[in-house]
Amino acid sequence: MSTTLETSRGRGQQPPTPPTPPPPPPPGGALRRTSDWARRAPLLPALVFTIVVTQLPFVVTLVVSFMDWNAYYPDERGFTGFSNYASVLTDVNMREAILTTVILTVVVVLVSLLLGLGVALLLDRRFRGRGVVRTMMITPFLIVPVAAALLWKHALFNPEYGLLNGTLNGIWRLFGSDDAPQPDWITAAPLVSVEVALIWQWTPFMMLILLAGLQSRPLDVIEAARLDGASTWQIFRYMTLPHLRRYLELGALLGSIYIVQNFDAVFTITSGGLGTANLPYVIYQTFYQAHDYGRASAAGVVVVIGTIVIATLALRTVSTLFQEENAR
């Protein structure tokens, strides 16, 4: 009897409803993509601006480099393939310009590195007024390139009122003579004049890089070497110089990127004459004076390719520096 009542009671009652499970979380990949998009979206305007300002003009230059396009012969414009590149690499003036560019770059970078290393070693020492001297040494690099070239052309190299010839006059007068030589420096040594102006401007840049390398040396190791009887030259030869190798490479690569593209000093000091026309100046002449747009564009692409190669090496050097710093 009781069993029957309990059975009838159990049939009349409904079983409890299980709780509703929460909705599944979104997939991890979708959540990660949303988060990445939220971080990168503010950078899109800058990316679009960079593409419009830099990449689109380069694409146009690349297209024009395959065309026979001269403003003096507008009816002969058309596709010409790689003939412009062949002309750039076989033309005598272009080859001389490439050789001048290589010589100018190598001399300026090497001398700037050596002078920058010497100045960095001096400024790494402690002395009164070191901060003021460092600021003054950086000043040449902060001057506008055209203004620096004008300064050297008129204030120093001028044969009539330049500082160099004035100094020669002063030295000769100390010995009772008024027959001091008054050379025309730019005419006598045109390429050297351009190199000197660029070395003066780029030495502070090399000094900054190498000074940063000197200040990152492990001083405890150097002090231990001194206690062990190592001389100053031995410390520099076997400890400081190997430590600065990456910084020397970085300075050389960054300097090469900028010197290869230098136009201001050549245009301002010599106007490309007397064998100083480098590749950027020849491109300027081909484009704005000969109006040969296809050939000038091909030469510009050659410069860009060379610069990209150097920049790739520079980025690898910077990456290696960061890896070495993080490993310490």
C-alpha cells in the first residue's frame, strides 16, 4: 500500500531541470585576431601615409625605368625593356660616376670612423667640462648639409678671403714673408675638398656610435686586466677594439647608406665638375637637364638596390648588437 502511494507520488512530480550551461567562449584564434587588430588599427593611417609617400613613387620610378621617355622626343615614348639599365651600366659617364661614388663613400666613411674613434676615446675620459665638449663636437652633424657645404666653400676654401689661405698668410708673416701661397683649393683638389667637408660633418655621427660602445664596456673586466699588468695599448688592442667591432660595422654601414646618396656637397661645392660628379648628381643631370626620364629612373633604381643591400647588412648588425646586449 505505501509502496503504491510513493509510486503514484513520484509519477506526479516532475524531475528537476538541469541548469543551463554557459555559452562556450569564442575560439582562441578569433580572440587573438581581434586583439591584434585592436592594437594595429591605430597604426593604419601612418602605414597608408608611408606607402603613398614612399612606395608608390618607387613603383612609378620602376615602371618609367623600363620606358624610352625623353621630353625632347615625346613621340618616341614607349616600352624599351632593360636597355636603360644596360645604358646605365655601360655608359662611360655613368661608370665614372659609380667609381666616384665608391671612392667618395669609402674615403669619407673610413676617415670619419678613425677620427670618430679617436674623439670617442678622448671623450670617454673624465675631465671638467666634458658635457660641454661633447655637445660642441656633435654640432657639425646638426648643421643643414647645404649650409655646411656653403660654409666650407666660401668661409674656408675661397682663395681670396677663405680661412685656409688667411692662415697661410699669417704663418708666412710670422717668418717675415708676404709671399704665402694662395691655392684655389677646390680647383686644385676638387674631390678631396668634397671629402673633407663630408668628413667634418660625419665624424660626430661616428663618434656618437663609438662612444656609446665604449660606455657599454664591462669596466670590471678592464680593471682586472689593469691589475694583471696589461698596458693601455694591450687593453685597447685585445679588449676595447673587439668590443667595438659591431659598433664600427654599424657606423660604417649607416654612413655608407647616407654618403652613397649624398647630393648636397657635390652640387654646392663643385657643381659636379672636375671629376666629382657622383651617381646622385648624374641622375639629377640626366633627369632635369637631359630630360631623359627613363634612363634617370633606371640609375635611381640601381642606387636604391645598392642602398637596400647596405641597409640589410646594417639591420643585421643592429639585430646582432641587441642580441649581444640581451645575452649579458
